[in-house]
Amino acid sequence: MDAPPEPEVIGHDEPRLVDRWTALPGRIRRLLLLTGGLLLVVGLIGYGLATRRAAAPGPPRVPARTPVPYPLQSTELRYIKIDGPIAGEKVFHVRMTAKSSTGASITRVTQGYDGLRLKIGPPVPIELPQGQNVKFTVTFEARLCRGVPLHARMAYLDVTLRNTRAIQAYSAILGDRYAADLSTALRALCEHPNRSASPGT
């Protein structure tokens, strides 16, 4: 009796993918797994960067402002000279200048003697534009000689200054020359030989 014919094989039976994977050495499988994991992480990072919306720009940064100095720190008063008194007059004029490095104003000028009255020209407030010398005049009128210092060694004016930061009052001591000139003018009014031309005591 003849042997039965062998079954006809169409194609060929290749190993499956799982079979190929399990046939690889363990070291190769670990290396392939690590490489695949790294590629996946890199791909996710790239996708996130590509799809991330551009961050909206924040508000512009405003630089911190340096505070304006106090008016006393930025304002300078200078005595120029005294005009008068003319014989028969009761007044003399103190010429001065003021300068502010940041801008300010003079709002008041007074003194502490009851027998003297002051008048400011131009009228207060006197504006002091930044960096500019401004001339002004303080007119003294001797209304009563009693109590007026004929030797004004510590002569000063009470001045009130104002700027955008503060209002400050202080006693402005204008120096020895001002004190000497003021004493001379007061003596001319209150120690003049012709008492009828000077204010009464």
C-alpha cells in the first residue's frame, strides 16, 4: 500500500512577533524597552512645547520713582543787599534770591519782632521753577522801635517752603553780612539824630 501523500503547504510558517521578542536575549530586550521609553518621553515633551500657547505678556514694568527731596533739602536762600532806608522813610528793602533744585514755592516769610512789619514782593506764594534763581524783596517797616534789635547778631527770617512732598517751616539764618546790614538799617531808623524822621519809641 502506498504511503499517504504529505499535505500541501501553501506559504511557510514564520515565527510570530511574540516568538521573536521572547527569542531575543534579555539584555537586548531591556535596551529596546529603555530606548522606546526615552523616545516616548522626548515625543511628549516636543508635543507639549509645540502646542503650548504663548504666555500673555505681563504689564510693563514701571521703574521705582525716587522720592522728591524735602523742600529744605532742595531749596537755597541767599541774601544780596539792603536798600535804604532813605531819610524820612520808615522802610528798607532786603533783596534776596531763592533757588530750588527740584521745584518749590515760598508760601510765607515772617520775623519775630513786634515792632517790625514785613511785606513780600512779589506776593507769596513765590514759585521757584526747578534750577532757576528767583529774585524777591522783603520790605521791613519799623512801626515801633521799642523792642527792635539794634544789634541783630542772630538775624533770621522765618520761611515756609512747599513742594510736592511736604510743607516745611524753618528759621533761615542768612549770615554775618545780613546781620550787620540789618543792624545798620535798624539803627538808621531808630537811632537817627532827626527823631521826627524815624518811628517813635
